Amino acid sequence: MLKCFPALVVLAGVAPGAAVAQQALFSNASGSPSVPALGQSAVTANGVPAPSSGAWSEVQAPSAMEGNALAGIACQSDSSGGVRVADNFTVPAGESWSLGQTHLYIYDPDATGVGSPVVGATLRIWYGEPGAGGQIVWGDAVTDRLTSATATNIYRVFNTEVGPTIAGPDATRRVFDVVLDSQTTLVPGDYWLDWQLTPTTPGAWLFAVPATLANVRTLAAWNALQFQEGAWHRVLDSGKPATAVDVPLDIAFMISGVPGTACDSIDFNGDSILPDTEDIADFLAVFAGGMCPTGACGDIDFNNDSLFPDTQDIASFLSVFAGGPCV
């Protein structure tokens, strides 16, 4: 079912090459916006040290009796379309985020060395959940957003405590920090990142690293999605041993950019149709002292600077409506 939402992503952009002081805005499932949720550790659960100057990212188990089984979540393109993955984040009330970059953490189990296993990437941002009434408000499934893919000294390994089969840790799943250009500005709301990566080697598999926290299989808010065979599905880890319950996962990713004050919604007249020219006409009419035709219009202090009526509100409204920033 298609829904219209009362808030909208502002399709803004930071001009290419502009000098903007970006900062860490969000890190999924992490306690710090500047630290990825990769569960880095110097030794495995069974005591094996990580390679020199490196760290393990080990699939977790809250006890030696039950643990997770998935090391990664497929997210690669292929000749039949491949698979996509998605996970959510929230821009808090009263803020706007001018996004700059998105950091993804992936591995190719067959890659060797530090050469990038990724040659391209697409990225979309949804307002609302994909497949459950959400709308794509930025990006597409065609434009290449890849900026860089850098080898880290983090290695993804299966759990080393829970059977029936226990694999010894090895350094074959080197994690890469894949950076995507995501220059857009978002107003408050609940969003989903949705991406797919193109492997350097045609036909290769690429895996996104699930959010990894010490001794945690899942948390109540974890809800990552995977798109395949024409539909979105919740990502579940069936666990180890076979009697373990299925649990939902999240995906490790980070967002950087510039925080700011949020403008109001461009659905000024509250008719849940956006963007449409009626919002412009109604905003200007109310600004000039007229009545709101729907009875549900927003306030004319559109940029929330406590100065109204002032022409900066008109400039901000037109800027946001045209896909620009809140000014």
C-alpha cells in the first residue's frame, strides 16, 4: 500500500568540491557515532590472537551453548539482478542532516590482498520501510556512488566457541571500508539506506558485515532487510546449533555529514500530497495574511529562526521545495 508522508527528505546537495567540515552523525547499533559496530577484539572467544596490528570481528555467541551463524549478508549485483540490503536510521526532531558520505563494511571471502573487491555501488534512501509503504526520496539503482574502498586490518571470522562445527579463525575475510557519496539533506524522520555493490570480479560474492556487539545475538530494534526475487525479506540468523532460534540482524554502517536546524515540512497545507505547487500557493497566501484553505497549514516561520514574517522564510521554503537546503 502506497502512503504519503507528512515530512519529506530535502533533496539538497553540498556542491562538489565544497570545503565542508563533516562529522560523524550516526553509526548503526553502535554506542558512538564515530565507531562502527564491528565487535573488534584482539583475541577470539577461544583465545586466538588477531594478526599483528589487526583485530577480529567475530560472529557472536552469548554462551558456549548458542550463537549466531551468519558472518555476512549478501549484497552484490549479478547478471540476474543480484540482491540489495537495507537498514534504518533516524534524523532527530529539530535537526537536519546534510549527508556527505556513507561507510559500509564488507568482505569478499575469495579476495586476496588489499585490492578493492568493489568496483561500483548504488545507494537509495527511503522515507519509511522498503516494501512496507516507504518511498524512495533520494538516489536510484543505476547511478554509481562509489567513492573508495579501503582495506582495514579487521578480519571477519565465525564464532569459535559454539558447535557442532567450530572453524578456526583465519584472515581470509578482510573487511573493507566502502565509502559511498550520499550528498543530500534530510529533515527529521525515519529513513532507510538501501544499497547494492558491484564486485570487481564478475560473479563474486560480497557480504555486508552484520552489526556485532559483544555477547549479543540480536536486539529488539534490529530489523535489516534483504531484497531478492522481487521482494524485501527480514534478515534472520538461524544460529548454532540447529536448535537455536532464528533472530533478526542489523547491518554495520556509518553516516557522516553536517548537522543543522531543520525547516518545516514542505507539505505546508497538510494534504499529504508532496511536493506540489499548491503548497507554494498556500504558503505565499498565508504569508501575505490570507487563510489556510485546508485548515491544516504549518506556521510561516518555516526555517524556525523565530523571526516571522520575514523573507528568509520564503527563501527557505522555495529552496527546500526545489531540492535545496534549509537556509
